[in-house]
Amino acid sequence: MSIRTKFIILLCLALLCLAPQVLTPYHTTLLLPAIAYSIILLGFNLLFGYTGLLSFGHALFVALGAYTVAIMTSRLGVKGMESILLIALAVGTLVAIPIGLICVRYVRIFFGMLTLAFGMLFHSILFKFYELSGGDSGIQVVRPFLLGQDLSGMDKTSFLVGPFYYYSIAVLILSGVIMWLIVHSPMGMHFRAIRDNSRKAEYLGVQVHRFRLIAFVISAIYGAVGGALLVVPVGLADPELAYWTHSGNIVFMTILGGFNNFFGPIIGAFAFIGLKDQLISITQYWRFALGIVLVLLVLLLPNGIMGLFQSKTKMKTEEGAK
């Protein structure tokens, strides 16, 4: 990582930390889903951008994390956020292993359709099993403890733009560092080799199915952890979190930011939340407008927002060399 990249990362983190002092409470709370989705997309991009497997059912694991928080806090009385995140991690792992063992045996559209099928199956379970999931009404999320501190005395806005906001940033930083170490390790090289040429990788001794499964499970863990953070500001876990359109949003954010760059999905998460907020305030047909943006993005910026920045940087470097 270059010094320039480190400086930009530190600057962005500093701006995030200063946001509650600069922005209104409304705009600060808008950053919370962007932070949660950044964690989700770090995992999703390991599967898509680094391993070459496009999942259309990744919202399944986001919903798992969300329902873990809801069930733990409202039904079982477990309110420690650290314990809940660990449980969400374990639940995501346990569910991802059997699903992954089936899905990673296939590639391209077959992998995508299988993940979509499992995602919709889970959505149906959440929708139909009222005693387990609350049906279409969902399950309420009780405010969790942060670092063992009971913050129930604070009003909701102060809690979200204060302790929970900085807690989410800390989880994002930890998740980002771990993912950076993964993708720049020998295991990360195996993932890229599988993405570029799985047959050649297998010929060279790479256990393709095994590493695809590892990528799938890691992405599921990130999805569950991000889902756990995503649902706390809303205060409700409902079946729509597992619906296929939610998985589509995850794919959209990844493409928007640029899946060819480590930080692209994070940029995509913040850009998507900001774009969605603006479109909702302008028109009731915001989904149609988002579809147009996606079409234009694929046609004009196939490498996403980060691809545009990389192209400009490359052009400046070439001009300087001349």
C-alpha cells in the first residue's frame, strides 16, 4: 500500500469520525447503513471480485445476522453486542457451510441461480414460520449493550449518532483490516487464480472447490456481521431483508463502487445510500431511476467509481512520464 493510499484512507476515516459534529443527525444516521453495507460488501466482493462467483442470494446471510440480533435481544435477553456479533458469525458459518458445499460445485449462472433459490427459500421460511420469525411483522430489535455499557437511558438519536456510530466504525475498520490481510495473503492469491483460470489453478494443485467454499463462508460471515449492525438503527428484523431485491442491491452497490478495487465496494455502499436518499426525495419512481443509473454505469463506467479514479490517475501518470 502506497503512502498516498494510506493518507487517503486516514483522511476518509477522519471525515467519518467528524461527521456527527458536522452533519445533521438525519444525515449522520444515513451513514450507519452505509457502514453496515460496507462490511457486507467487503465479504461479498471476496466472493465476486476476487473468486469470480456472483451470488444472487447473499441477502440470506444479511437477514441471518439481523434476526440473530432480534432474537437474542428481544426473546433470549442477550444484549451484549459483542456476544451477538460472535453468535451471528457462528450462525452465518453454520448455515453457509452446507449451502456452500452444494453451490460451489457450480459456476456462472448456475451458481447464481442456486444461491438465489436458497435465498428465496429462507425468505419463505421467515415469512411463513410466525412463531420463529414473527412472519411479515418481523421481530423487534431491543437496544443492545455496547462494550458492556447499558445505554438505554439515552434517546434513540443520541445513541445512534454517538456510541453506536463509533462502534460501527470500529467494526468496519477491524473487518477491513482482516479482509485486507486475507486478500493479500497466499490464500488471496489462490482466490484470484481460481477467478482468472480455475482449470489452470486446479492443474497447479489448487483445491478449487475447497477455496471457493472458504470464500463463500467468509463472505457469509461478513454478511451476517454487517446485517447485525444494519438492523439496530431500524429496530426491526423483517423477511424483506432476505428477499431477492435486497441481494440485487448488494450486487448493485458492488458494481457501482467497482469490484476490481479493494475499496470499491465501500465507496459503492456510501454512493448507493446517498443516491437512494436523493432519488426518494425527488420521485416515487426511484427504483426505476436506480435501474437507469445501473444501465448507464455498465455502459459508461464498467469498472465503477473507483475505476474512473484509477483511469484519471493513470492518465496523469502517463502525462507526467512524457
